[in-house]
Amino acid sequence: MVNSDCVIIQGSNMAEAHPVGFQWAMEAKARGAKIFHVDPRFTRTSALASAHVPIRAGTDIAFLGGIVNYILRNELDFREYVIAYTNAATIVSEDFRDTEELDGLFSGYDAEKTSYDQQSWQYQGQEEAGRRDTVTERETAAGLGYESHGPPISGQARRDETLQHPRCVYQILKRHYARYTPEMVERVCGIAREKFEEVARAWTENSGRDRTTMLVYSVGWTQHTVGVQYIRTGAIIQLLLGNVGRPGGGVLALRGHASIQGSTDIPTLFDLLPGYLPKPHHASHPTFDEWVDSIRRPGQKGFWGNARSYAVNLLKAYWGDAATPENDFCYGYLPRMTGDHGHYQTVFDMIDGKVKGYFLVGQNPAVGSAHGRAQRRGLANLDWLVVRDLFMIESATFWKDGPEVETGELAPDRCRTEVFFLPAASHVEKEGTFTQTQRLVQWREKAVEPPGDCRSELWFFYHLGRIIRQKLAASPSPRDQAVLDLTWDYPTSGPHDEPCAEAVLREINGYEVATGRPLSSFTEMTADGATAGGCWIYCGVFADGVNQAARRKPGREQSWVAPEWGWAWPANRRLLYNRASADPQGRPWSERKRYVWWDEESGEWTGHDVPDFEKTKPPSYRPPDGATGVAALAGDDPFIMQGDGKGWLFAPTGVLDGPLPTHYEPAESPVRNPLYDQQASPARKTYQRPDNPINPSPPGPHSQVFPYVFTTARLTEHHTAGGMSRTVRYLAELQPEMFVEVSPELAVQLGLTHLGWAHVVTARAVIEARVLVTDRLSPLRVEGRVIHQVWLPYHYGGTGLVRGESVNDLFGAVLDPHVLIQESKVGTCDIRPGRRPTGPALLDFLADYRRRAGITDGPYPPIVTTDGSTNREA
């Protein structure tokens, strides 16, 4: 970022939510870069930016689509980069029909299944690759799998490098975004034409051969029903302008915690295994070979061609000596997906009595997840709940002090859930690694011993596994063999037998089975069981037996890329796809942006960073006929994980809601979609249940019942759901109460008083908050009428030194179809002055709103409780 000539921050309040990283945006600004902040609300990021661009929440694709149209209409794309490194020249099937022809839908839409048949989206001649069960893929978040391990596409496709063929991607892109004019952006987003054009000029003028622009986003983009498509639109712009794989360019996903990146690399996700290997599906992947082939896709280019090695090494790390070629390396032990096992489906299954027990580790869904009412109802219908946390959070105490106790829906003496609260060690009380936004793995030392009975996660799960294995030791059941065969021999030390975190990192890195020698690179991993490694992209973090993540050489003692501070996956590369920083002949695009290049004399790639390319493959290399995998990558194919080696402007497969990003209104909106008859994303994931009502939107009736848009974000002074910060006196004093920000115009319209009370209402819940009247929010003119937006912070709940009602209670559960993340950055609401009703009257108040909104699914089903009269908390 420090090398950027322009930085676009959208979907992020970087100064407040990522203040440590924001220093580099300010460093770039000090060097002359322009900083633009596109956000519904004026924030500290806006105050430090070159310009703030207010936008209606949920309309970012319309704004970004306008940028794409501006680039193409004025022929401002970096043409040499686009032709060589993207699929702009690739010809698409003649059966493809765009949203411009089908009024907001793409060809292949099945209204009954609310999903797409993707055959018509394919490259010409590859239509059969589109035969996919997209309904199952939506249920199992397979879209994320395709984004990570390469959609099924042949490396060979027909191309027209003049970009004139009417069905080449470039021409399809031009037609698709032609209607995204500055006037349309103003109509949809509420952004004045001159403000839009200021951003468009800066973005394009600071991109190309000698300049680069960076795009920065965070959960302001991801938490939408079209969140994946937000990011894809940004990637399309960056590819068109030649900003990917180059210093000061790229698409930077800001991670919300110190190891959010690490928790997707070595995942806490139901659909992925370490290193972005997809979890097998019980019906689609009955055998090891079928599973591996679904990842490596025989016939494709790229490093996913080595997926068998990555898979074998993971299974060997799991099951050690028990994993052999004869038993397919214990593939039969791997859990299988059978459907939607995501967070929201699990919560509804809890409500329906299908889940008996639940572990909460570092999560506080009672106030921290969307549709808090459903979260607490689910927790109240378990047999047992284990909560590991630093403090007694709302998810541990919901049974006695949650909002449902006040309304009479939940009686503490009859709650069926037995809660076990186990105190956890904080990050300074344990050793291990963080993996942050830049994919940088950094080791942290233990600063102090955890107090009392507090223990690390490593201690908890290691000893839980040890005890379970002891209890199963004599079991004759085949199903228990998977647990008994696990490698579970980590060394321990100290009075509490704390497992060695470095030993776990060694296993993640990988080793030679016969000698124990740590592997230095994932290219050393073999498919015959001779090596084992828990996460192929982390291979090298323990190269030469040295904890590379613990390196801390000062910047003054090394190059500006700082390769000896921590370790970045994969292979310590600090910038992904950096082959694209050189032209097709291997020469830097410019001296000013020189990063990685081909050294003809030494016959290898060299530069400031580890080349993200085969080191000795020359730019002139062309694969022989029939080549697949890595050997099929030409010397000018920089996108080495893609099935065709190209960056994708058009996605022929791997996305579930369209090959090109398209503006749809949020699931809840006060506005009729100005672009198409199709109102909201047709492939969005919904849960149609009485306890998950959704506010009405046009063109349906009753949308006037919830006329205002609300959005949420973080405060610097509090952390996530507040469990770590509302208990700290200094932070509690700085942000002592839940509040709602409203514009002066809306305050006058509704009779709201600064620092007085208001209550915010949706079909799910009503919460009260203090009123902050501020011009940080300004009314926007959309489709000829004024739209008011309000803002609420994310961090409050019922426990701690400061308390407040949770904004997450206001949201329902409607999800992006690729990754099953909730739309919790935009919704509709009503606002009334004063405090909300209390007790059972609150339920009557909500029922009246649902009646007026035409929501007729009936009242929420009662919370299931025991018949006993004693509280079962432990």
C-alpha cells in the first residue's frame, strides 16, 4: 500500500477498524497518493481521505459498474496487460444471454430451484463443464471452494486477441455495463455525477504502466447477499487497469482480527479443509480419486494440478502411520458434507431440536451474530453448551438475563440448556501464531501465565481429544477407529501439561516421514505418503527446522519488502501473482514499478520478492500439446492457480449468481431496482420460516412500514461483540452507551432529540438506543426521492461494565449463496422517539408491525423448555 498512487477504500472504515494498517495509507498519502473513502457515513477514515463519497448502503456494484463502464467507454484499460493476462479475449458460448436481454437474469435460471444451470456461461466448446448441481453447491458453500481451488475450465479456449468478436469477454463486458452510466449511478447510489467522475478519473489516471491504485475492502463488502460479487467487481476493475500482482495495486481484504486470515487458511469453516482443500461431499466424492479429481480437474492448467500431493500430505498429518496407499490414506475417515452445515442452518436446527450440544470458542452469537433472537432461541434448546471465553458473555448467561426473559418467552428455571463456562487464556497468555491481512504468519511469545483455571485453546482441545481417545481405547466400533488412529502425540510441558505450539506448527509445515526432516517448500510434498504436512500453503514456515514466523529482523537491516520479518504463505511471497508485475516478455512494466522480472543471463526469475512463478520457466515457454497442471502454464500465464492461467473478467463457472456482477437491491430495501425488473439477487440463500421474517421491499406491498435504511460498523474503542472491551474501564468510559446516529434532517422529521432515546424496529426485533444527531450521515436523493440512512455500532450487549441492546437483533438471516455469509450491513427499519415497550407488551408491539407489513406466518413458535423447576446452569 505504501507504493500506491491512489487508494480506494470502500466497504471499510480503515482508520477506526484497522488503525495499525491505516498508517500505510497515510504514508502513501504523504508520498502524494490520493485516498478516496466510499462509505454511507463520514468517519475518521473520511476525515483523513482526499475525498469522501457518500453512498446508499447496498449499492456498491452499481457504483463499481459505473467505473467499469467509464474505463471501457473511454478505452482507458491497460490493453497489453488485459490481452495477455486476462480472459478478455476468450470466446463465450453462443447460448449465453445477459441480464440486458433477460431483464436482470442470466441464461439458465431455474425459478423453481432459484439457481442457475451454468452451461450457457461456458467458454465456447466447453459447455459440458457447466453441468453442475448448483443447488447442492449453494447448500455446501461450494462457490468458495471454486474460488479457491479452480473452477472446472479447460486451459485451452478459443480467443480473439483483437477483442472484436461479439462474444469475446471484452465485448460482453462492454454491453453488460453500458447502462451503468454516471446518471444511473446517481439514480441508484445517490452519488452526484461530479463526485463519481472525480473517483473514476483518479482511479484510471493512477493506473497503468507507471502507476498503480489499490482497492481496500472489509466486511462492509462481504456481509451482503451479493458480497462475493462486490469483490469480483473490484477485481474486474483492477484487472482492466493492470493493478493486480503489482506493488501498490491489488485488492486488499482487511481482516477483522489478528488471525481471521489464519482461521480460513487452517479453517474454522464447515466446507473447507486446511489449505483451501474442499470438504468432500458424501454423494459427489465417494472415493479418494473422485475427491482429488474434483480439486485438480484433469486437463486444467495450474498448481492445483498437484492437489493429490496436498491431499495426501494432509491425510498423513491427520492419521500418520495408519494412512497408507492401500487404504487411500484413510480418506474414509474424513467427515463428509451432506448439506448446509453453516452457522445459520445450525441455529435453526438447534431451534428445531436437531442439535444436542454446542461448543462456543471465541464467539458470542447471542449478541454477535445476525438475528440475535434466533441465536438465543437456539442456545435455549440444547442439552448442553460449552462456552470458553475470557468473560461471562451473553452467550453464557442468555438463560437468565437475555431479552426473552424480560418478555416472558424464556423462564430461567425451565431452560433446558446446561451451560458449562470454562475460562480461556487471552492472546498474551499463550504462544502461537497470528496470520493477518497480508498473509503474514507471525509468532507470538507467551507474555504471562494465564490466571487461575484459564487455559489456551490448544490445551483444551488437546486434552479433550486425549480423554476421548482414552474412553474409546477399548471400543470395537469401526466408527471410533478414526479417532483412535489420529496422530495425537504432541509434547507437553509445565504444571498443566501445555502442548507445544511449535510442535503443532512443525506438523502444519510438513516433514519427511522417514527422517522427520522439515520440508522447505510445498513442491517437496509427494503423493506417495513419503511426506506429511497439515497445510500445504504453510509449507516452509519451519524450513530448515527454524521457526520462520518468529523472525523479527528490523526493517533497516533488510530490503523494503522485508522478507525476514515473519513468513508469508505461500513460499514467503509478499505479493501474490507477482509475475504480472512484468510484461509478457518478462520485463518490468516500468522502472518505477519494478518488482519481479526475468533475468536472461541467469535464466531465472528474480526481483525484490520471491517470484510467484516457476523460477526457471522462461517467458517464452509454451506448453506441449496435452500438457496439464503446472506444465501447462505458459511463460506468460501469471495467474498460476486458475484453470486457464488468466485473471477472470468473466466467470464461466464457480459463481452461483451470475458470471458478471450485477446490481440487485438488498434483500430489504425501500427502493425499486432502477436497473432491472429483478429486485434482489435471484440466487440468494433464504430460510423461509415463521421465526425468520423479512421486511417487505418493492415491488411488493407494505414496504412503507419500514421506510429507513440502517447499517452498522465498528468503533475503535470496542472490539467485535464487545466481550473483550465492555469489561475494560478505560474503553467503557470512552463509549459508554449504545447509540444510533441520525441526520439533523431526519431528527427534525421524527422529533428525535440529541442524546435522547429512540427505538429502532424491524420485523424481528426492536431495540432502544441513545440518539446522536450528526451530519456524518446525510440524506441521499435516490430515484427522485429522499432516502434516509441511520447507523448503529456493532458491539453492545447485556453484560459488562457498559451495556446496550444488540443491533444484531434487528437483522434476519438472508445469505450470499457462495459463502453463506449473512446480509448484516444493510436492512430496513422504522424509528420512533422515546423508549421501547417492555415485557409482554413488546411482543404485541412487534406483532402489530408484522401485521401492518403483511407478514402472516404467525407468531414465533414457543421456546422449548424442560418441565423441571430448577436452573440447570453449571
